[in-house]
Amino acid sequence: MSLPSQNSYTTKSMLRSSTMNNILAIAQKELRSYFASPIGYVVIGMFALLFGYFYYGTLSFFVQQSMQVSQFDFGGPAALNINQHVIRPMLNNSIVFTLFVLPMITMRTYSEEKRSGTMELLLTSPLSDIQIVMGKFFGAMGLYVMMLAVTLLDIGLLFIYGNPEWPQVLVGYLGLLLLGGCFISVGLLISSTTKNQIVSGIVTFTVFLILWVITWLGDNASPLTQTILSYLSITEHFEDFSRGVLDTKHVVYYLSFTVFGLFLTLKSVDRERWKE
């Protein structure tokens, strides 16, 4: 009597396994495609150079301030907090770097498929829409994780020669991952609507910029409008992460934003399938 339910369970397990394998296969294909052209090396190199340049400047200023404090004994230990004067500024600067670099990653995900004619092959394959969308998302996230991993070399020096608080670094990088997921979901959505990579990149950057400065639009608005715009701002939710504070409301915001972006991308891809 238990055989039917057992067979059903086995079938469901096989389907889940097949779905995950397909998603991972697409993600690996996407990741390989980034390095089959210069784009993967360019975005990682650009992000590393920007981070390294501002990291060196921020750290140099901190060292100068430390020397002045130790020489003249003013400001006290609080003025020399490496977490507040080095790590937090660099985490916030990383948002700006991400703003410029991520459109280069997402602009080709669907636009290139459409331009080259492989989108039709992809849509007529046994792969489901959600497998395609999630596979491309994880592929882009994989490259983004590599970008962030390179910056850990700079941060690691602080642990060798300084005494930063590792929870703030972990929480900060978690925030960068969540924020990157939001940006990538938006970029995938925009790329799925056009064949032109340049148009996709420009529109994606413009949307990122709006999400970054949206709070500025409410400077002269009513308190209610300011509150709404502040909540919608994708960067306002990062402030607590940069301070090492893990607040679930910000995690929920980023995850909800990402899921909604992927849902709209799924609908866009589904529309393309019906066109075929």
C-alpha cells in the first residue's frame, strides 16, 4: 500500500534534482560565457581597481589621522575607529562601484541571445522559463561574487595589521550580496526587453541611478513622501549593513525586491515564448 506514495516521492525528488541540474548547467554556461570574452576580466579588473584605489586613499588618510592623534593626543580612541573610518566608507563606496559595473554584466544576458538568434533555440528547448531565468541569475551572481571576493584581499590586510571587527565585515558583505541580487534582477528584466546591449546597459544604469538617488527627490516633499521614498531607496537599506547591524526588515526588503524583479523577468521571457 505504501508503494504508490513512495514512487510519487521518488518521482518528485528526481524532478527537483533535474530542475536544479538544469539551473546549474545554465549558470555554468553563463559564467563561462563571461570569460569567453573580455567582459568577465574587464568587470573584475575594473571593480578591483576602483576598490583598491579608494581603499588606499581611505586607509592613507586614516593612517595620517592616527599619527596626528598619537602625536598630539586629541580626538581620543573613538576618532580612530577603523571600522567607522575605513571599513564603513569602503562598503558604501562599493555601492557606487557596483552601480557602474553591474550593467556591464547584465546587459548581454538576454539581449545577446536575441541578437544572435539563440533565444529561439533556448525557448524551444525542454528547459522551463523559471530554469532559464534562475540559471542566468545565478550565473551573473557568480561573477558578482568573484568581484567581491577579490576585494577581500584588501580587507584581509586590515586583519593582519589592524584590529577591525569581523562581524561588521561579514554583515557588510552580506548586504553587498543582497543589494547585488536586487541590481542583477533589475538588469535581467531590462535585458529581456531589448535586443540591443547598449540600450540595455544604459537603461539599466539609469534605473540603478534612480534607485540610488531617489531619496534626494523628496528633500522638499512632505514627511510622508520622504518616508516612502526613503523606504523605496535601495541604498538607504544598506546603511545598517555598513554599520554591522543585521536587521531582518532590510533582508526582507532586498529579497522581496529580487524576487519581484525575477518574477517580472519570468513574465517577460514567457511573453517571448508565446511570440515564438
